[in-house]
Amino acid sequence: MEQSDRELSTDCFRAETARLLSLSVAQIHLGLSDGDASIGKVIEFCSEVANQCEAIQASMGHEEAAQATEAMHQQIKKAIIALQFYDRLSQRLAHVSSGLEELAELLAMEEHIKKAASWSNLRTKLVEQYCLVDEKEVYDYIMQGASVQQAIELMQKQKAQQNQQQDDETDITLF
């Protein structure tokens, strides 16, 4: 029997199922965490812009207006960057949904459920649809045996390091 057509034991089948479900849980959790952090920033930035608009209206001095509008411009750029979470969240949740659909289809096909090749094909489909680096990294962590919690902690640690490095950057990248 060819390696890709070998049948998986019940324990291995369960392990594959659990690993793929863990991947989905981790992707959802990280997507929601991105959203929570960004929403707070958007609210903060919008409040700043509103305050600066009031300052412009009250003062209307040329130099003061120029400074206030520059500060508003910087706050608006920060708000746009913070809103990018929505695109990442939407992409991640679409991929999770697709992965769960593929998993459900596999589980529904008795003849494929115990075939190593079927599981390998599913994992290949999942990783090929990922376009975010975070998704690929979480996939790797989970497939290497990390728990959901370990994968989340590793990703949050990486994000914290990236955020520290990007604090002074103001580039806007729309997806």
C-alpha cells in the first residue's frame, strides 16, 4: 500500500481532527484580539481629532491652525492604520470558515476519513489559502504540536515585539 493511501488509526484520526480544530480556534482568537486592540485605538484617535477640530475653531490663528491641522492629519493617519484590523480579521475568519467547511466535508466522507492523503490534502488546502503571515505562523505552530494557548502566546509575543519596532512608523498600507 502506498504511503499516502495508508489508513490512519482511530487515535491518529482523532489527533488530526483535534489539531485542525485547534488551528481554527487559534485563528479565531487571534483575529478577535486584533479587533479588540484596534477598536480602542480608533476611538482614542477619533476623540483626539474631535478635540483638535474644536481647538481650530476656537483659535483660528494662522500658526495655531497650522499646528492643529498637522496634529489632526497625524491622528487621522493613525486611525486609518488601526482600522486595517478589519481587513485582517475578515480575511482570517473567511479562511477559518473555509477550513471548517473543508473539514466537515472530509469528516462526512467515510471512505476518506482514515486516509492519510485526505488529511494531507486538507492541510495543504488550508495553508495555501492563507495570505497573512500570522496565519501561516499559527498553522506552523499548531502543526508542530503546539497547543492553542502556546500558539497564541507565541504570536502575541511576536506582535508585541513588532509593535515596539513600529511605534514611530506612520506609513499607511491598505489591503
